[in-house]
Amino acid sequence: MDNYAENIGELKFVCIKGFLHKNFDLERFEKLSAVEWRAFINDLDFRGLSPLVWKCLSPYWSRFNIPQEIRDRLEKIHYQSAARGTILFNQAANLIRVLNDNKIVFILLKGVYFSESLYRDISIRPMSDIDILVSKADLNSVESCLKECGYYPSTANTAFILGDKHLIFLPKGIDLPVELHYIPGANYIPAVREFAHIKDRALEITAAGERTLTLSPEDSLLYVCYHITKHRYGRYTIRDLVDIGMILNHFKQGLDWEYIHKNAEEWKIDNHVYTCLSIAKELLDVNISEHWLNVMKPENYNCEILKWLKRRLTEDASKELIKSSNIGNILWEKGFGAKLKIFFKRCFSSESIAVKYNLDPNSAKVYLYYFVRWKALIKSHGSSILKVLISKTRADSEKKRYRESQKSIAIIDLWQRQSVNH
């Protein structure tokens, strides 16, 4: 990694550490050129960190050589995040009220609670849905309440989603769904705690102006680690690591680390909890004692995953052309016919179009949305694909990067299978 890319990739951590610890290193930003600012913002956009960085740096704009269009872009993202947060909070308030009126016990997960109670600013932490956890016995009752609030089931509620132990419901007109979880973990990370146990430890809070429950601090920490792993340490990992930092800051010395250690082993996610907490401590300087990190380190732990993860998170994501696994698979596959098969199967099958746009797979509307899908793909990936096609050197570099990424993901998948069996 060259010094330029390393500098850009590390700047986000300078901001985050300043946000978490109220100690900003502004000199790093005073030296940035216009080109570096653009690369920095592209990296932030990819990782969902732009609103947080806007909050950190906007009071100091006069000290930086930041292009006006970059300031405007960050400000626009900030207001978009605030608008989405406001809509979600209004939806959450209505949903919580209806569930409470029907005397249904549920637990609010992550976003809404974190934004309001930990971050105390709904614009900083981007949200795209409302996550709630319920008893499996209450699923039908909750679904009736969701319909009363104007939600309808997503066509993505297939065997794939059911295997992940959650259902998706969408409001009409906007893509801000409710994810209804009834087991706090997926098949491949077998969180074995029953809803009743988690409910007994839950905190009673006020969220969106309504009384409700949320996970205990310890269970929240475990759940965030599970969530990071579920998404294979993907593009929003750093945002989730900031959540870990905010939990630790908010509850400080009150966390029961014995419970966290015991349940990480019992839930069979000890590998992943150790990985998430270790990388959060190294990159964000979060307040976790070395004693408990050593206690929680599993036997025969593969330290290579930490090296790979640090490299993946510190690199400048704006330099990475291929950001879609589908396109990566197409690039890696040999033979035009094989590439074409993957392209149509992954991107243009009637099932994928139906799930993407919440359509009936048997409806003729699916075919109308082929044009919408083409436009979306060209807008998102057209420029990157063109650069790869016209440069063999760039194509070879992206193939190598993608292959290394897939090897690391294979290690993660192996951990998940081992977790099930150990």
C-alpha cells in the first residue's frame, strides 16, 4: 500500500477517535489537497461514515483547504441522513405505540436506540430500517400490527430470509423497512438464547417518545459483534465498530465482562466477539481491558484474520473498483459464456428482480423492471467496469484483490461452520 492510499485510508480513524475520545488531530486535515479530500470522501461514502465525519469536521471548515463541492456534498449527505432518521423515528413511534397497545412484548434492536440514546443525534448514524426482536409465538400478532401501521410483507420473505430467522415488512412508497427478528442469530451462528432470557435482562427505555425495551448493554455488544460477522466484515464494519465504542463509552465500567465472555462461548461466537473487540481496540482505541481480551481469546485463534481485517478496513476504499461480489465473480470467471451465465443468473433472473423491487415473481411487471435494473447497474458500476475492461493491468489488479478477499471470506465461513460443530 503506497503512502498516499495509507494516509487516506487512516484519516477516517483520526475522525472516529476524535469523536469517541473528544480529542481531534486537526493538523492531519489541514495538510490535505483537493484531490486527497475527494478520495477521503469517496472512502467515507462507501463505508457509511460521511454523516459522522461531517459532524466532527464542519465546525473547522475555515481551517481546511476543502473544495466547496466537497463541503456541499457532505452537508447534503448529512441532511439526507437526518431526514431518513426523522422518518424512521416517526415510523418507530407509531409502531411502538401500536405494539404496546396490543400488549405485545418486543425488544428494539440497534439503530433507533443507538442513535437517540448513545449518539444523541439521529443524523450521525445512518439508518435504513427498524429492527425489532419478538417471541416466535407472537409473530402472527406482530404481523397484524405491522399491517395496521401500513406495512406489507416483502417478497424477499423466502426460505433464505426465513433461514436467517427474520422477516421484512415494507411501508408503501419508501424503502425504509421493518426487520422482524424472532431469533437473535442466523443458522450459521447459532445464538441459542431464548427470547425469554434476553427479555429478562432487557433495559426499559424511551425511544421515539414511547416506552419500550432494548437489549442489555452486554447483549447489545454481543449482538453488534454477531451483526458484523453475519455481514462478513463488509463495507459497514467500521460503522458497527463505532457502535461498540459508543456502548463502551456510555456504560463504561458497568459492563459484566464475565457474562459477555460466558455467552460468547455459549452462543458459539467467541471467535467473532474476540475479533471485533480486538480490532475496535486497535483501530479506535476503545476502552477494553487487555485482561478481558486475553481471557476471551479462543484457543488456537487464527491471528491472520486480524491482519487481513486491519488491512481491509484501513485501505482507501475509493481505490477499489469492484465493490460488487457479482461483478467480482464475473471478472474472475474464465470464458465469455460462463461470465454471461453468472451475469443473467445473479442480476437478471426473474427471482432477483422480484426480490430487488418487491414484485410478484409471476407478475408481468418483472419484465418492465429489467430496464430499471439496467439503469441502476450502469449508474452504480458502469464506470468501474469500463476502467477494468480497457486496462489489463487494472483488471489483473482487481482480480488479485478480489481473490484475496474471497480467501479471507472463506476463512470466516470456515469459522462459522466450526462454531456450529465445536
